[in-house]
Amino acid sequence: MPIRPVAAARAKRHACALSLAATLACVGSVPVLAQTAGDDAAFRAAMQAAERGQAVAPAMQSHPAAAWLELATLRRNFATLPVAQGQDFMRRHADQPVAEVFREGWLRALASRGEWQGVRAAWSPSITSPALRCIELDARAKTGAIDAQWTRDVQAIWRSSGASLPDTCDAPLQTLAQRGELGDALRWERFELATAEQDAAMMRAIARNLSASEQALANDYVAFMQAPHGRAAQWPKTARSRLVASHGLARFAREQPLAAEAQLPAIASALGFTEADTGRVLYQAALWTVASYLPDSARLLAKVPASAYDERLHEWRVREAMARRDWAAALAAIRLMGTAQRTQSRWTWFEARMLELTGDRAAAQPLYRRAATQPDFHGFLAADRLGQPYALCPWDFAPAEAAKRRIATDPGIVRAMALYRIDRPGWATREWTAALARFDDDQRRIAVQVAQDNGWYDRGVFGLGRQPDETRLYTLRFPLTSQALIERESRRQGLDPAWVAAEIRAESTFNPNARSPADARGLMQVMPATGAAVARRLGLAYGGPDSLYDPATNVAIGTAYLREKKDMYGLPYVAIAAYNAGPTPTGRWLAQRPDMDPDLWIETISYRETREYVARVLAFSVIYDWRMYGKAAPLEARMRGTSDARTTAFACPAG
């Protein structure tokens, strides 16, 4: 497999860290990994050879991550690998992630081979995977080790979920049933779990094995879950009947809210619904109506008992009122929120906005001041409203070089970085997670710095946040690479470079090799079809889908596409929504709420992902303005795409 352009660039960037003797930083203060046995290209080639079953160069045996090369070789031969050899590998690498990755695949291979004693020998009590736990339970049964503890363990698996269990659980559960230890009581327990999951197929599968006297009612329960019917009024007046009826109606409410609402009174009366049962149905009816801003939204929201409201529904009650431009109702809905939710900068901002829109500007001012203390989208908006600097209190985390060197040369971190640099992120993450489990908070923060020195930028997102102050580590949480490229392509397209950097942070966290489940690729997560179309329209060079992993190609195409969205919609905040959600929903939102103020339009976007994405990108734009230039364009002007020569400074609020 050819090395991607970005991988080659990354290898060149780390060339100083690749000699056998390298133990200290070779450029500036960038740490390097000690005693690496060869450059990244050699390690990559060795890994590819091992995965193909080819011989690995002897020099690679001294590589810090050599155990992963051995793993790649051994797992090709799991079908015939001697049990003793597998045990030896796990013994030699005990307590390392590579042994656990090996063990997971090895247990499956041994089970498929019927090597049940081998399974038991390879087992580790630390394993939590239900699929692997069931393999071990089956091994105990097959080797005559069924006892009271085995029974309790299998019953615990049975009770663990209302969803379908892994296929490996079939054998131990069948043995449990054959021994008469999976009776109706246990089956009903899991039936109720499946009911709570609203999984009619699983309910039916469980009902099939109930005793004959129980099956008729269970099957009628299943039928109701699939399509509510009037026979439910004749069911036993039990907690189980209420559970099934309320979840069945709640499931129905997601498809036909008004029909579910109409059926609710008769069934609730017949079965003696509690407020929780009723609330479960009305909650779904309201939610699936308001999410599309249908005409009955306000009425259904008002019918939901207060006890059934959660933060999600509180938010939708505010949005529904905003969408109707009923500012007084939106204000009242905000004031029904719990204290923790209401005092978030987002809802503090909107409470101030609703006060201002209902004519009470004086009452809005202290709320704007409170919101403006937060370094986020709504806090920046509040600062603009007040004409004050943006709140930012960066923490300049600067550990001693000796401390940083200790983390950079920690064996687990060395292995994690080496694996990441050759595009084995899953294995790298296993090593990273194991290393962080040993570290204190300062060491963990240093590890994030080391990861970013090695081009692993998303560790600033996934490695921080355990302590509140870590939100202030802006240079780690908001990495910045390829600034010259971003500035060149942004200005070529007439875009704000900070906006483009914010898009990259939101899309890929500056990982040029990022690839989404939908096949969006590279820094700006460009779809191959989009890349080809944009390149064709603009006459840009395009070398096929894999060329989107090249930062220069990706940013050139991504900025051109973003410019097309801006030209199409005129307003940057709408272009951001379209970049995330596509033209059809964006067009619908514009048609539903034309001429609405940007902050209100963003908040009333139907899709949670897009709603949060737009606010996030705009806030990130402010932070990248600070990172790149030390000041920022006003967010109000940025949202509207208006020309504003003013800039906003940053300051840490007192207290």
C-alpha cells in the first residue's frame, strides 16, 4: 500500500526523532521518542509485511513497538497457532495493551477450534465484553465446571440487557435452560427489559420460550408494541401491563403523535396508569411534534406532566415559542428550567434576549453581563451586546523539560506515538489509554502535549476535561497546523482564515487522515463526490478520493466548497448549517423562519447536530482569531458576513 502524501509529510516532520541515538529534542522544544529502532517508513513497511505474513526485518525486533509486529504476524495464524505459543505471547507482554488485544482475538479463535481448556487458560477476569464472557462461560460448561457460580454468572448475562445478546451467548444460555435454571420468572424479567427498549422482535423471541400458560398474554403484549390495539383494556391491571402499554404508546407516538394521544385516555383508565406511565407517552408525542414545529406542538407540550420534563424537552419548549416569535412564552419556558440548566450561558443569553424583546431591557443587562463571562458562542454574543472584550483566561501550561522528557520516553507513550504515526490509531489509542491510567493530572496534560508534537491533535479533545481548569488549555484544545496553507486558500476564496480553521477543528481536529463513516475525508471532511465536482467546476487538480488526505488538496477544495455555500446563502451562519446538513434541510429552515435574527434562527434549527455545529464553529472562529492574530472580528459581524473594521480584544474577567 503506498504511503499517503500526508503520512510522508508527517514522517519528514518527525525525522529528527528517528535515529537510534535520539534521546533529546532536536528542533526547538519538540520532544522526541527515545531509542526508536528505525524511521516511521521502516516501521510502516515492517507492519505491512507482518500483516501480509511476510518476514519482518531482524532490526525491527528491537523497535519499541515490536510486540505489535509480532501480534500482526501471530493473528494471521490463529487457526493453527499452538496454545502454548499463544500463552507465551501473553505472558511475555503481560499487563500491556498488546496482550489484551491478542487475548480478545485469541479467545474467539480458541472457541472456534473447540480448545476449551485453552480458553480457560487464556481468560482474564478483567474482560467485560459480553461476547467474550459468554465464550468463557461456554468453556466452563464444556469442561465440566458448571457450579452455582456458573449459574449465577449466566443468569447475570441474561439479565444484563433487553437488547439482543451476542451469538456466543446462545450456547451457555441453552445449557442454562436445559438445566431448568431459566424459568418463566427470569424470562419475564428480560421481557420487561426488552419492553423498556421498545424492541418488539426481542420481546417476541423471549415470549416464544415462556410456558404455554404465559405465552398468550406475552404475544398480545408484543402485538401491542407493534401496533396498539383495544384489547389492552382487558389486560391484567399490573405493573407489567402498564409498562408494555405505556412503552407501546410511546413508540407509536414517535410515528403518529396525535393518534397515540387519542388512544391514551381509555388505556390509561383501564390499566390504572401512573403519572410516569402517562408522562412517558405524552413526552414522546410532544417531542416528535415539536421537533418538526407542527401546529399541535404548544398544546402537546402543555399536556406533558412536569415530572416527565427533562432538559431536552425544556429546550424544545423554548424553541417552539421562539419559532412562533412568542417571546413571552419563551421567557416563561426558560424560567421553568432547573437552576443548572437555566444558568448555562446559552439560556442566560436567551433569557436576556427574551426580556429585551418583551421590552425589559434593564432586566436583561445583568444577564448579558453574566453570560459574557463565558468563552463560548453565547458568551461572545453577550460581550458584543455589551461592547466589552471577549472572556478568555488561557492557561499557559509549561511543564519542566525534564518532566516532559519523562513522559515522551515513557514506554507506553513511545509505543502509542509510533503506532499513531504509521496510521494504526486503534492500537495507538489502546496504548494511550493504558498509559493515561497510570498518570496523574499533570502527566496526563504533558502526554497531550507530546501527542500533539507527534501530530496526534485530537488528544487535546479526548485527553483533557477531567479537571475544570483544563478548558483553559486553549493551545492544546485548539491545535493549529498548516496556517500558511489555511490563510492562502481562505484569502483565495475571500473567506476568513479563522472561520476555515474553525471548520477544520470541528470537522477533523486537524487530523489529515480523518475519515468519517459516510466517507468524508481529510481536514475539512470532504466527500469524494463533492471533491470531484468542486474540482471539476473550478478547474482544480484532483487525484481521486485518496488525494483528499493531502492537506493542500483538501483545503483548496474545502474552502472552494465553503465559498460556494456562502455565495448560495449569503449569510455565513447559514452557509455553516448547509456545510453540515446539506441544502434540503437548510432550505426548509430558511423557508420556515425567514428574516429571523441569527441567534434565534440557529437555536431553532431542528437537527441537534447542526444546531450545535453552527454555534461551535462560530465560537471556534473567535478562538482561532485569537490564536492566529491575538484579536477577533466581532461575532455579530462574523455571523452576518458584514464588513466591520472593528476588532474585539480578549480579557480575563476579574474574579
